[in-house]
Amino acid sequence: MKLLYIIILSVILLAVITEAGKKKDKKDKKDKKEKGASKKPSGSKKEKKEKKKPSKSKKKPGKVPSKPSKGPPKPGSAEHQAMIEKWFKPFTAKNTGCPCFFDITRTDCACCKTGSGGKACGFPQHQWCYKSKVGGGCPGIEEPKYTLSQTGYPCFYDPKSTECAWCAEGGFQCGDTCVGEAKALSCTKDGSSGVYGDCRHIPGCDLNAECIQTNKEQNSWKCICNKGQTANETFTGNGIQCYNENGVGGDPNKQISVSMMLTTDFYVFPHDSSDFPMGPATDNLFSMIDDMFHSGKPCLGCNATLIQLDGSP
């Protein structure tokens, strides 16, 4: 019996010792862990990495503001020469020596290269040729969309002057330039607003030309020199100026209007002159004339004005 108590006591003692050993091991591990943690520098690895990275608080420099667009290059500058090389030289054979379309009496306009498709430019770019893809005038002319030349066409406010602009189809003449319809009302000269720049609205065709419709969609009209059966009857030119092969033409500024009234008067002086002997028919005629003068009424159906003179003519 005593042996049994001893065995039981031994087992209990062994269990207590084992449990105490486990608690001690846990405490040692905890102490060791705390001791190791105290030796480490403050801050985690993540914090160290963040410290090494450059600060992101600084703002990136903004984009450099774009430079303002430059205007047209100055004549004579390298940019201007480059522009001319690109736009005009491929179509220009010579800068002078050919008639100007806006004034065929001038020969200081450019000659275009054959087969290039280029057309002579109007004033003030008249020393160059250009091929436009959209129509209108050449670069360098004011309002080139609507203006072919800044001179050479009769003015809407004074058709006798040819110092105004040639308009492309759809352009309204506004002095030395042409504009779109939206700007036409704001263009005034001598109290008149700008008008559609064709011969139907601005009369000025040569004496040997007619104003003919060339575009039904836009209702545009153009002066066309007359074509005849012979050389003398056939004229060439821009419609404002037309000449035949002999150089004969008309000047629209010299057109005049003439109104004539023809009358026939019969005078006998003295009234009983023997130079006109009187017979029955003559007596009847003079009797009718005398009645007309006394009544003051011409014959029925006559469109006449009665003038009565006193004394000899």
C-alpha cells in the first residue's frame, strides 16, 4: 500500500516538474525575443526603404509654355525665301515678261511653267505663278479665298475706275479686296455696301465683250470678249479689255450715250416767192399746214412738237 502511494506521489511530482519546465522555456523564449528586439534599430525595413527614397513632395516642373505663333515672315528673310521656294517657284518660269490678266496692257507679270498647272497671280503677287487646290487667289493677297487681284477691276462705287479688286466666284467686292457675303454689309464706300463681284452687278465690260453667265449654281457672270467670223471680229482679252489681232479695242471708260432728234422743216421766204410755184396739190398742202399752225394740233397719229417762229428763220 505504501508503495502505491509512493508511485502516485512520484507521478504527481514528475508532472509538476514537467509543467514548471515548460513555463520556464516559454519565459526564456519571451525574454530572448524581447532582448533581440531591443538590440534592433528603431523602424522597420519598410520604413528604411521609405527613408532612402527621395521625397515625392517636390512638384515636377510644369511644361514649358508654347511660344506664340509667328506671323507671316518678313520679305527678304530666310523664312520668306523658303516660303517662296515652296509655294511659287515650282510653277514660275520667269518673274516678268508676260501680260497681266488683270491689265493686259502690262507685261510685268510672271510667266508660268508649261505643264505645271500654275496660273499667274494677281497684284501684288503678280511676279509669281501658283497652283491653288481650292481656287481663289495666291498666298500674299488679302482675303485670297475671295480675291484674285487687288486691282484691275471696275469699282462697284465707280465703274469708270479700274483700281478695285477682281473677285473669285462667291466674292463680294470691297474696294481693293473681296470678302465673303457675311462681311459684305460691313464694307461700305460712298454710302454703298459691297456687291457681288461680277459684271451683272458691276458693269464694266469692254465694248467688244458681253456679260455671260459662267456659273448657274452661284449665278456668276463674266465679261467674255466677242468671237466673230473674221480676225477683225474676233477679240481676246480679260473681258474688261478686248483687242483683235490688229490691236483694235474699246475702252469702257470712254463709252457715251447719244440721243438724237431729227426734224424736217420747210421754209419759203418770202411766202409768195416764185421759186416754189403753187398748183392745186401744193395749194392743198399749204392749206393743211396753215390749218395745223392755226389749230396747234399735229395730224392724227403723229408724234410731233409744234414750234412756231415769228419772222424769217
